[in-house]
Amino acid sequence: QVQLEESGGGLVQAGGSLRLSCAASGGTFSNYNTGWFRQAPGREREFVARIGRSDGRTYYSDSVKGRFTLSRDNAKNTVFLQMNSLEPEDTAVYYCAAAAPFSGSLYVPGTYGYWGQGTQVTVSS
């Protein structure tokens, strides 16, 4: 059973950058579709980005497209979310998640069976 651990969150000023990492153990990222979600206080968990299991293609929500970049290092079994031009609206707890193949829509949290504990990102104005 794969276990996920995020790191890299913190406090940053608007316009700044952060890089989140998600390390997997007990499983290999190349066997799972991997996604990042975020949840702000009082709001539902929302899709941020995902990377394809086999082809490594990346997909982003409209709100982060052009500012965030998702990548995967197979040798380190780690995925990275590079976040640039951060805005106060990006403030949330960010979660890494993994889904087995053919589990359903990869844009909704319910499809993902494995989650990290989350890392807080706070962007000050």
C-alpha cells in the first residue's frame, strides 16, 4: 500500500515561489495516477494538477495553469509541484494523492485512494 508524504509548504509573499514535494513509499508513482489537490478553510477540496501514470502528461486547473508546474522523478519516486507567481488565493492545505489505474475521473478527490497528510501554503498580500 503506497504511502505519501508532502513537504515544502510555508509562508511566502505574493509573487513568490514554493516547491512542494511528495515522496512515495510502498509503491511506485509510475504505477499510479498522481494528483495535487488543495483545500482552503470553508471550501471543498479542489483539483490543482495531475500527472499521467504511464505517459507523464500533466494537466492543470485553470486557476494555476501557467504558474504551477508538476513533474515526476522516477528515480527518487517523488513528484514536485513548482508554484510560481503565488497569489493570496492560493493559500490552502495542499495534498498529494495517488489513484490506481481506471479508478474514475482524475479530477475529483473521491477517485484517489491514497493521500498524504497535507502541507500548508500561506501567501501573504
